[in-house]
Amino acid sequence: MSLRNNVLHGLPEHVQFCKKCVMSNQRPNSVVEFKNTGKTIKPTIFFDEDQICSACKYKEIKRKEIDWKEREHELKVLCDKFRSKNGSYDVIIPGSGGKDSIMVSHLLKNKYNMNPLTVTWAPHTYTEIGWKNFQTWINSGFDNLLNTPNGHVHRLLTTIAFKNLCHPFQPFIIGQRMTGPKFAALYKIPFVAYGEHPAEYGDRLDEAFDPKMKEKYFILENDLDNLVLGGIPAKKIIMDNNLKKSDMNPYIPVEPRLLKEINVEVHHISYYMNWDPQENYYYAVEKAGFKSNTERTQGTYSKYSSIDDKLDPLHYFTTLIKFGIGRTTYDAAQEIRNEKIDRKEGIALVKKFDQEFPDKFFTEMLSYMSISKEEFWDVINRNRSPHLWKHEKDEWKLIHQVN
């Protein structure tokens, strides 16, 4: 008998866990967020007949089949193509001042003699350590443009995305993906360098062999006519909330014409190097004085990843609710692939921390979204898929757990 009617969010109805890492087949792939109505069935991570996930398969390809010296040569050729002759900016590097953006910017500037302009799509609310690392990044030798959207509008869109999609991070993701191409068009700098390709974590394997970001993530024809935010047409949000079209400017994708005029190329640097988040952390500490948190992040055991935004822990809590995948699962899966921990330890960490509720900034984030605790838990519980969760003795429990 099919469980399809008991499955929310377009997920696979039968839950599996990768036999090499701890990721489940419920992990959704990246989508074009500004077209996300909440009704689309999302593609999810691929598992082969041996129950191995695509992220682990890609790691094996990286380990055995890719010639990294040749990829490094490709990066040199790419930089030679775009390097300015007069010292003007020649690459846009989007980043927060986290470990990855520090590594990419330092590498391109110091090893490949590029002249980067770093650009930052501001977090919802900076953590203390996040703001310090951002300043440390700039003070280590980088020019930066901090792109902070209208606070009233950003809070509104965050609230709408949470209430409609249980996805409070959506407005941030949209801005983050667009910031690089937008500033490239504005400053007429045709080279944009982002960090890792999503295939590192389980997106489509066939796309991992193209260094360029797909244009669908940052280009849209007819701007507002097709723009969807928080599952609602942007035009309706404007009308219902007495906003102006200009209030949506940070979320409107780039006009294709502007990018074609200067032949903008948006690249993932992970294509050119053997990407490893923990090694990036060590690099950022050594080269720029990056600091990890003094304590682990709630919901995981890690201290160094995604620590700049107070909404981040809540975002990962919503992935636990919708997909049965919490922050520890994401962290442990990649650390298993990169041979920092083994699967047995990863499983133990998932069982210990994955379902921990992130209460540190909870009250502050409720205030940020102008919602009550009752409203919050109503949204959360409505988004628990019956094929993942059961309610017993006044307690919600995951039906399937990695072992």
C-alpha cells in the first residue's frame, strides 16, 4: 500500500540511509528558490543500488579519477584570462567572512595574483563571533561591500517564508546566490568566484563536472512577473503589505542582458581544488586569524561552520522537522566523506545532537519574525511529515534513525 498521502514536501516515501555516511535519501537538492511555490516536488539526493549516496560517490570520483594538478592548471588559466592589467578589481568573491570565503579570497589574491572585491549579503542578525570574523577577514587585506537589505522587508519575507514553507532562510539564500552576479553587473567585473558546488553535499552528480553555476539560480526574465517569495507571488506581497516595487530590488534576479553585455562567468572554486571544509577552516585560521566558537553550535558538535547568523540554528531545526535531517547529520556526513571521523562515530554524534532544540537565540528570533511561541510550534508541527514522525505520549519521535 502506498504511503504517498502521508508524505509531505514531495519526499521519497521509503526512507534509506547511505551505507558510507549518515545522510538519508530525504535530503532535497538545491532548487530555484525564487520560483518555489511550496507545491513543487523537489528532487532529492540520489542513492545507487548499493545504497550509496551521490555525495559519497562524488567523493570517490574526486579521490580516484580527478587530476587535481590539471584542475589547478585550469584555475590558473581562468585567472590569467580575467586578471586586470592595471590593478583594478578583476574578481567578485561573495562571502560572509567564514572559513570558506576567507580561503577562496586569500587563495585567489595571494597565489593567483588576483585583485578581488569581496561582497557580503548580510546575515539576518550577526552573532558576536560572526561579526568579529567578518571584521578579521576585511582587516586581513580585503576590500568589501556589505549588502544589507531593508530590515523591515527582510523580516517580513523571512516570516512569510517560515509560515508558508517552514523555510525562514529562503530570503537569505536568494540574496546570497544573487549578490555575486548583481555586483558583477554593477561594477562590470565579469568573473565571480563562489565556494563549493552543491554536488559536494549531494546535488546532481552530472552537474559537478561543470565549474560554472547554473544561470537559473540568479537570472529571471520579466523580474516581478515571475518572482515568488515565501511561496507567494512578489506582486501580491507588495500589494498586501503596502510596499513599493523598489523594496523588492535585492531579491529580483539579474537581467540576462546585463550579464551578457560583459560576459559574466560565475564559477565554483571547489571544481578546481579538492574541497574540504575542515581544511578550509585550518587555512582560514592560519592565514587570516579566523576564530571558531568557544562552544559547539546547538544541534551539532561543530564549532566552526555557519556560525555568523543567529537564525542559522533555527534553519537547521526546520530541516530536521521537514526532512528528518538535522545539523549534525549534515556536519557528520561531510566529515565522514573527508575522513575526519568514521561512520560509527558519525552515527553516535547524530544520535546525541541531531534533535537538540536550538534555544539560545530562540526568543530573539521569534521577536525578529514577530510571531509567538504558539505560532512557531503550529508551523513546525504542521510540517512534520507522517512518514518521518510519530506522536506518542505527548512527544514527537522520528520513526527512522541511522544505524
